[in-house]
Amino acid sequence: MAMMRAAATATVTAGTPRGLRGLLFSTLSSSFPFNPPPTNQEKPPPAEPSTNLFVSGLNKRTTSEGLRDAFAKFGEVAHARVVTDRASGYSKGFGFVRYNTLEEAAAGIKGMDGQFLEGWVIFAEYARPRLPPPPLESNGSMYGRQ
DNA sequence: CTTGAGCGA
């Protein structure tokens, strides 16, 4: 009795890894060849063209002046601002740069995107409009509307 | 380090 069990266990244990591995590999290879990623990873443009530029990856010590000076090489910078938390006064690590024309903005993005600034690689792309104001309707604010 | 806030001219 004992030898039967031992023989069976040994046989199964010895043959399991190879058999399973070969089977799985074969199945996976047939089902998933080196095809391109099945995930529909679309790559839409960063944002619609705008004169406002969003720059991220800034160093904590980088200031609006540094941004303006860095982007002024590709066009006239109408406005440059590094976002900082006014509550604590700490830099959030990103900023915004506005040009007067879309051509300058595009030049600034293509010229500064992926470049190093203050020791950090920065990313530049078109910025989106700021957070929209909430409808904010509540009792007391309405004076007979609705 | 990845989407900002200000109001005095």
C-alpha cells in the first residue's frame, strides 16, 4: 500500500512542473503572441492649443522669474507664475506660463518640454482653464429664484 | 514633485 502511494506521488511530483509549464507556455504563446498591447491605449494630445502653458516638474526653489526667463527664449512671456500654497507658502512644484500668441506657446513647449531646469526635468504642455466656479445653490443664497 | 486664485487700477 505504501509503495503505491509513494510511487504515485513521486511520479506526479516529477512530471507536474514540466507538463504544466509546457502546457501553459504553449497556450499562452498561442493566445498571446508578441502582439501589440491589447489595451486600447489611446494617446490624445496633451490639450487643446492655448496661450497658457502648464509647466510641471519644477524644483521647489524655482521661481516665476526662472520660468519666465527660461521660456522667454522662445517668445515673449506675457505672464509667468509658479504655483505655491498660500496657506503654507510652499511651492507645489509646477507653474504656468502665458504667451501672447499660440505660436510662441508651441515653441515654448517644444523648446522646454523634456529639458532640465534647476536640476529637474520639466514638462511643458498647454494648460487648461482654472477650476470652474461651482453653481453653489443653497438655502439663503437664493432670493426667490426657482 | 503634473492644472494656479484674489480685490485694486
